[in-house]
Amino acid sequence: MDHIMTYEEYLRDVKKGIVTDLGNSPVTPLLLMLQGKWKTQITMTIWFVLLSAGIKTSAF
């Protein structure tokens, strides 16, 4: 943003949705990054639990 917003401008923008100059949500890249990390974390946790329980798994 190039200028300081007034409270009224902020309320107006919040009600219509906060987006970047390109029209994207500013949190979309963060959510995409976290989505991948959470999937990896869950997969690895399940894998380690199965290995520690002695369950044979096939990686390929």
C-alpha cells in the first residue's frame, strides 16, 4: 500500500475483502506453503508410527 488508510477506508476494504494489487489474497501463498508442509508432516508421522509398530510397509 502506498498510503496510510483511514479507519473508514479500512472498514470498507475489510468488508469487500483484502486483496493485493494483483487481486490475490495476501495469505494465499502462505496457505499453499503450509498445506504442503502439513501433508508431508502427516505422511511422515504415519510412516514412523507404522514402522515403530512393526507393520511392514512398501515405499514403492
